[in-house]
Amino acid sequence: MYEEIAANKRNTIILVAAFSVFIILLSWLMGELFISGGGFFGILLGFIFLVFFVAINYFYGTNIVLAISGAKEVQKSDYPYLFNTIEGLSIAAGIPKPKAYVINDTALNAFATGRDPEHSVIVVTTGILQKLDRQELEGVLAHEMSHIKNYDIRLMMIVVVFVGLTALLSDLLLRSVLWGRDRREGRLGIILLVAGIALAVLAPFIAILIKLAISRQREYLADASGAMLTRNPDGLASALQKISGDKEVLEAANKATAHLYIDNPLKNRGSFFDGMFSTHPPIVERIERLRKM
């Protein structure tokens, strides 16, 4: 288990680094094609966009996610066991107690968000609170607590920024190819033009695939870390079994927030692309790994 955690952390660093290099390459190519100062100013433009989006996402991302998800903050008097369990797990994890939010929906799901453990939130649906027993709920909350302890919440917010920035740069590049002033002279210009069009078309898909790879890695890590917190992997495995069999559709979920949830909230919408671009590893594999602990 410790080897798996180390491998997941190492692979995540590699993926984020590759994502950063990809954005720099896209910015450089855009500068070479359409900016007087060349690739340097393209990189500078991409860096400015990156800083801007990271700042907005860092300070306001949590509120945006909660608003999109329809989550409401609740008090201890509303759900005593939820509060007590979160408090106990936060002590075990050695981090500040996250705030508790609830989505009024019968679907079985949960997620954590925030920029760091000091500004973190755990969100559960009313369906989870009603349909899981105490050990199963503890397993789900430990999984989300692990996302907070491992700083997955910050990582995934940063990845969302990368995906958005890549889509924006690729869109600008494609529009520049179609409508911008012509700097495409000679063989090098033709090569840059073809590469620019290819990157503009493929960039959003590459960004999505990298985001999905990081998200899947972190789900395995959170399962393992959650089991360490509770010393009861069967509780989370049983919860995942129930969640996988849930046929309810989480109405508030969308592609922008799907990667945050403990299980893909889009799985029951019947779309081929929702399954193809799933942000989660197969739940059967997750359960098998937990059962072997």
C-alpha cells in the first residue's frame, strides 16, 4: 500500500509537470505564429493567463464549486453523527476539521474541496446519509478526508485551471489561424501553421485526458489513505459497492465538477462520452484493492 501511495504521488508530479510544459509549448507556438515578439511573448501571455486563473480559482474556487453543486452548509444540530465522524477523522488525520455541507439529493455521492486543509469542505448528499450504515459513511468520509490531507483538493483545482487555460489558448490559436494576420511564410511557417492547427484541435482532448489520469490516480490513493485512517477497508469497500449499484442521477453534477466526487456522478446519464471520459477508475477495481488489504 505504501509503495502504491508513493507511486501515485510520483506519477501525479510527472503528469502536472507535463501539463505545464504542454501549456508553455502551446503559448510559444501561438507567439511564433501570430505575435510580433515571437515565442517569448507567447509564453509570457500564457503565464499571465495562468497566474490570473490560478488566483481566481485559488481564492474563489471553493465558493464557485459549492454554488454550482447546490450544497448548503449544515450545523451539528442538523446531523450530529456526520459532525462527530468528521471531527474524529480530522483528529486522526491531524488536520483542522473541515466544514460540512449537504446536497439535497437521493443519489449516493460525496466530495471534498478547498484550497488547503485549513480552508476545506466535505460535501455529502442526503442519499448517502440515509442509505449508508455508520461504518460505510465513516469510510466515505475518511476517503474525502484523505483527499484533504493529501492536498488532492488543491491539486485538482489547479488541474481544472490548466484544463481551462489550455482550452482558452487552443481556441485563441485556432481563431488566429483562421482570422489572424498572415505570418506564415516559407517552409518553417507552413510547419508551424500545421502544428498550430493540430495543437488547437487536439489540445482540449489532451488536457481532459491528463486531468482524468490525475483524478484516477488520486482516487486510488484516497481509498488507501482512507482505509489507513479507519483501519477498516471493508467499510469503504461496502460503501463503494452500494454507490456503484445506485441508479439515481445527481442532478447538480456536471463535467466541470464530476472529477471531485467519490464516484462518477454522470454514469447514469446514458451518454457514451460521459463513460468514455470518466474521471474515476473502475469501481470494481477499487473494491478489489480494498478487499485485499
